[in-house]
Amino acid sequence: MGYNVAIVGATGVVGQELLTLFEQRKFPVDQLKLLASARSAGKTMEYGGRSIVIEEATAEAFTGVDIAFFAAGGSVSAALAPAAAEQGTVVIDNTSHFRLEPDVPLVIPEVNPDDLTWHKGIIANPNCSTIIMAVVLAPIHQAAGLKRVVTSTYQAVSGAGAAAMTELDRQVREYLDGVQPTAQVLPVASLPRHYQIAFNLIPQIDVFQEGGYTKEEWKMVKETRKILHLPELAITATTVRVPVFRCHSLSVNIETEKKLTVSEVRELLANSPGISVIDDPETQSYPMPAVLSGSDDVYVGRIREDNSVTSGLNLWIVADQIRKGAALNSLQIAEELIRRGLL
Ligand code: NAP
Ligand code: 3JN
């Protein structure tokens, strides 16, 4: 049996990755609606050997749609997701708009799949950096109890959409041609100041909020607490944009209630769903973005005890954030709904 499926934001980085994954994972698509802004309406995209005309995303477009993946920004989700859900469409939303709503489950299938049982039409897909970190924190919490988490991220430009990828590509060429690169997109397109990302790092992802933290940093804190059902978890984040096209990397320092040795952590993580361990100092083996683009797992390496505390760990984590951080996680949510007879 197939499902009538819609992608809102089909022309974007996340939307296009969803289309690739539908084919790769043989998702049972019957009818497919590709929705985007009025700018794209009337253009065509290829799927499964067919040419599909892109339509403007409107509330009426969801009639007869069983499941809709939203990846067109928070304001589009705010405007259209409730209307779609009211018509009986199950919405999987990639934006932050509903993530912290108490009646909206925020789900990583490897971590908290049971939260899918209480959805009321909208299911939120967490932020990409949150997903990548929480997949690793969950088994460590189960085994040893989390006391405190400190993370710094190294986030690829594709996290800021197709325009940011084009900007890095152009700036690298300009720089190497001896031309001063201009910036229009990063760190946040809608803010007045933009900075070069080629051969640079930008310590700002999303807008600034309370305490001098950015919204991306607060997303990592608040979403991780919700997903792990640990509302009091001590956790702090610093998020940084780096000149990498694809794959977010995270340095994560963890304090646990119970002490774990390096070999125990390696074994625990290697046997946890969705995680691969690449960790061998002898052979200089560790995860890196350039070799992991397009992969599905969350990769962990550089596993060390942090001897500055009684029971502490340092980890280096890399994952393709367009896949596991966005498109793949949302598709896994849909697959889990089907497995549980909830779709
Ligand atoms: P992108 O490459 O910039 O693509 C944006 C998409 O949204 C395009 O398809 C665009 O259509 C569409 N869109 C823009 N304005 C619209 C409107 N008014 N009505 C309908 N469609 C509209 O961005 P992206 O990287 O794919 O990310 C899209 C969203 O996914 C982000 O805003 C974010 O909320 C979410 N996201 C989530 C994660 C995550 O961590 N879960 C990661 C990345 C992104 P046109 O081509 O017609 O303009
Ligand atoms: O910047 C990144 O690396 C990840 C960005 C995700 C993102 C981009 C624009 C809007 C989000 C998100 O998923 O948190 C949003 C959003 O708030 O919806």
C-alpha cells in the first residue's frame, strides 16, 4: 500500500534530500505533491522517472494528503501545518516552530520513538545539531546517568540552506582569484551584518537571544532536555559555522553519575542504533566531514576520559546533518509511524 505524500519546501536542500531518500529507502509513495513558494510554482522536478509540476504551498494543497514533510521555514509551518493536520494529514515538521509545544512530540526514532504514540497530527523533527548529539547521549544516559553536558559545534554551511552553500563556493573562488569576497547570507540572511565564511569561522548560528546565547544554542539545550525527558539536565552549547559544505561536527564533554571506561563507551556506542564508532589513535582513525558526506549514521571518535572530573568523557561526533539531522530523521519518523500502524 502506498501513501499520498507532500513535501513543503521541495526545491530546498532538505526537500531534495527527502526525494533522494524516498527512492533509496523505497518509501511507499503513491501520489507525490511537491510544494514550494510562488516563485517555483509551475517549474518541474523529476521523481521516479516522472516529471512533477511544483505547486505553491497553500492550505488547500493538502486535501487527500496522508503525510506531509515540512521544510520551508518556521513561518510557512506556522501558517500551513495546523490547517493540514486539521484535514487529517500527518505533519512531520523540520522547523523549530512547534518543537517545544507540550502537545507536539519531538522525536528521534532511535531515542524516544514511544513519544509518537501521543501525537495529535503534528510531529516535530529536532534541530540537526540536537539530533546528532542526542543519538549519542541517550545510550550513555541509559548506562551511566548524565550529570552535565558541554558542547561546541562546527556546523556546515548547508545547515543555512542552498544560498549559504552557493556563498561559500563563490567566496572560495573569489579569494583564490585575489578578489575580496563579499557576503550576503551568513551568519543570518535577514540580519544587517554579513561575514565572509571562506577561510573563516563565524561564532553565530541563528539570532541572539537571552544571556548572549544564540537561538541555535538554546535549541540544543531545550530540545535535548525534551527528547531525553530530562527537564533539569545541566547542558550548555556554543555553536559555530565553519567553511565545510556538509556534515556537522561536535565536541562534547560529558559528566556521568557512574564512571565509564573508554572501552566500555566504545562497546556501548558501537552496539547502539544509528551510531558507528571510528576511534583508533594508533591508525589516526576518527570521523571527519569530508569522508562522511552522504552517510546515514552518527559517527563517534576521539573517545577519552576527562580526568579533570571524577567521571567525565570527551567525544568527537560527526554526522551528515542534511540526512540524519533533517531529511533522514523525518523519514525514519514516517517509517516508525507505519511500523506502529499509526499512519
Ligand atoms: P533552503 O535550501 O533555503 O530551501 C527553502 C525551501 O523553502 C525552498 O523549497 C523554498 O521554495 C521554500 N520556501 C521558502 N519560502 C516559502 C514560502 N513562502 N512558501 C512555500 N515554500 C517556501 O532551506 P533548507 O536548508 O532546505 O531548510 C528548510 C527548512 O528546514 C529550514 O528553514 C529549517 O526550518 C529546516 N531545517 C531543519 C533542519 C533541522 O535541523 N531539522 C536542518 C536544516 C533545515 P522556493 O525554492 O520556491 O523559494
Ligand atoms: O544552521 C544550521 O546548521 C541548522 C539550521 C537549522 C535551521 C535553519 C533555519 C531555521 C532551523 C532549525 O531547524 O532549527 C530553522 C528553524 O528554526 O526552523
